[in-house]
Amino acid sequence: MRIRSLPEWKRALIFSSLGIGVALAFSGRKLAGAAVAGVGVGMLVSENREILGKVASELPRYLENTSRVMQIAAAVGERVAAARATHS
């Protein structure tokens, strides 16, 4: 089953809970973010069991890419902070 074939309310539930979960996690409320995102993941998996295997096999690559992006963002943040300190 493809995501597009799901009823609109299910797609809205899945994507809004994932989005809200990410927003909560980035705002520092990681436990609440994980709980809310879990609702979306649970609904997605309940509709399509094949996606769980695909996500599980792709997860290491996603985590590696995310880690790389976070390292780059941290380096940029450090450079901006250093530039501000020298110009203040």
C-alpha cells in the first residue's frame, strides 16, 4: 500500500504527528517528541508492514547522514560564534 492511497485523515495524522514530534524534539522536549512521532510511525506501520523492513534496512544510512549534517551545523555554529566574539 502506498501512502497516497491512504485516506486523507490517515495521511494527515501520520505526517502531522511526525512533524509535531520533530518540532518538539528540536525545542528540547525529546520525550514528548518521541511519543507524538511514535503515533505517526505506529499508524504508518499498521497500514504497511513492508515499510518497517525498508526503514530498518535504511536506518543506518539515515543516521549516518543525519550525524554528518549535525556535525556540519555544529561547526558552522562554532564559526559564527567565534566571528561574533572577535567583532564584539
